[in-house]
Amino acid sequence: MRRFYRRESGSILVFVLWIVIFLSVTAVTLGEQAQLGAALVVGRVQRVKAHASAWAGIISALDELRGDPSALEKMSFEERKAFHHGELKDGRFDIFYKQEGQTRDGIQEEEAKINLNALTAQTSQVLFQLIQLLGFDEEHSRVVAASVVDWRDDDHDPPGSGYGAEDDFYSRLAKPYRCKNAAFDSLEELMLVRGVSRELYEKMKDYATIYPKSASRLGINFQTAPAVVIQALGRSFIGDYGRLTVDDADQLAGKIIDFRRGDDGKDKTGDDRKLDAALLGLTTSQEVLFQKMLPFKADQSNYFSIHSRGVYKTAAVNLEAVIRRQDLSILAWRMTDE
């Protein structure tokens, strides 16, 4: 009887030990899950506050655009900076854009870029020249420029030159689709166009826009456009006028950029100068070229892209918005990874 009791008590002890081990493991697991849950909640709260900070940046940029355009152009660097960087109670925001491989403070004029929705068979030469300037060969550049026009025009006629693309090209792809034959609704649509690779898209995206979508003509703001865009516009006239050269176009672009930057050699600072052709020191051929470019000059930018990065503790959210100055309406917005 005593031996049985000892065996029974030993079995009970083992059973109790297993229960203790099970409860300990369960407690540790529940504790870890509770910590993980708490961390997730904290992370979500931080992200919500970062998102709100990013929107605060968008609102700050709207306040900047709400002012008189001429007063905006006269703002000092420090005055502009107040709009572009903000410290908030719960976070901060920074407003910036990327151009020519650099990150720059502020908002960006869409008219400083080439509007894909304004291109025609005639003005597609500007895009052709841009693509070449970005390092792609002549044949590839012609294919893409013509295909962009075919993508947005309203006809289904196959290109006579052989460079463009309509339904007959896209229907023969491994995953076929139809040519849109309507305006671009997003810049990413470019990657659906014949000849546009990810590499080309990444190089083009800082110099191309789709705004305004209903543009009746191509308009470029000479006061803010990067050198490569002005070069592309200038070079687009070379083939039609025998005495104009690539050097004329490139040197003219350089003179425009140097003049408007003022003495400090930087864009969008207090000493920027309003473009005045009479003070550019143009040669005769450059003057002829400048006159050819003038019909494509936008006097003022009316569409702006805003990239606002909101930060709260370890969380960061990036928002992009496109604004129309006329009524300060937000035409499009999205969250981005950068």
C-alpha cells in the first residue's frame, strides 16, 4: 500500500511540474504577444500622426500658393523656407522635390516640365530631344516620342512613319491591351507605351508631366524649367532651320539658366532675376532660336506638385499632391514610398 502511494505521489508531482511548465510558457507567450500588440498600437498611432503632419505640409504649401504670384516670386529664401519646413506639436513636415538628381526645398511648377498631354506630331520633337539628352539613342527616342502621341491622340490610325504604336502593336504583346487614345491620367501610364522601360521612366519622370490634361498647346516656364528641358525645346528646332545648331540650343539654355539664377548661381533664392532676352547677350542665331521658342513660353505656372514628408518619432509618411492655382483645388494625391 505504501509503495503504491509513493508511485502515485510521484506521478502527481510530475503532472504538477508539467502544468507549471505549461503555465510558464503560456505566460511568457501572452506577455510577448501583449508587448507586440502594444508596439503595434504605438506604431499605428505614430503613423497616424506622421500622416497628419504630411497633410499639414500640403496645407502650408496651399497657403503659399494662395498669395499673389508676383509677391511669391519676390519672397526671400528665408520667407520661402518658413513654408517648406514646419515643426508641429506632434511631428514635423518637409516639402521638397527632386530634379536633376538633387533634392530641393519647396514646391515644383508642372509647367517647368514637358506636358505629355500637350504633345502633337509636330511638338513631339521636344520629347524626342529630351530622351536623347537623357542618354538614349536616336531610333529609340523616335519610337517613344511618336508612341506617346499615338497613346493620347483620339485616332486609331497606324503610324505612317513606323515609329509610333496603335492597337496593332499592343494587341500582339504577350499580355495584350489596347492603345488608350485619350489623355494620360497618370505619369505611370508611360510604362504602358511602346519603348518605355523602367529605366527610361525613372530618368524621364522628373521632366515630364500630364498637367494640365486639356492643354491646347505646349507651354514651358522658362523661369523655372531645368536646363535639360530648355535644351530639348531649343534642339527641337534644329532640323527645320539649317543655320541653327545644337551648340546654339545648348548655349542659349545655359545663358537662360545663368541669368535667371542671379549672382549666387542658385535657383529660387533672393537674388533670382526675371528673364529678359535683351540682357542675355545672345548671338544672332541664338536670337533667332529664342524667337522660335517664344510661342511655347508659359508666362506663369498654374499647376504645382507638392511632395510633403511628415515625421513623428520613428514614423514617416510621404504624400504627393497636384494643385491648380486658380481655385487651389487638389487634382490628385497619393501616398508614396519616397
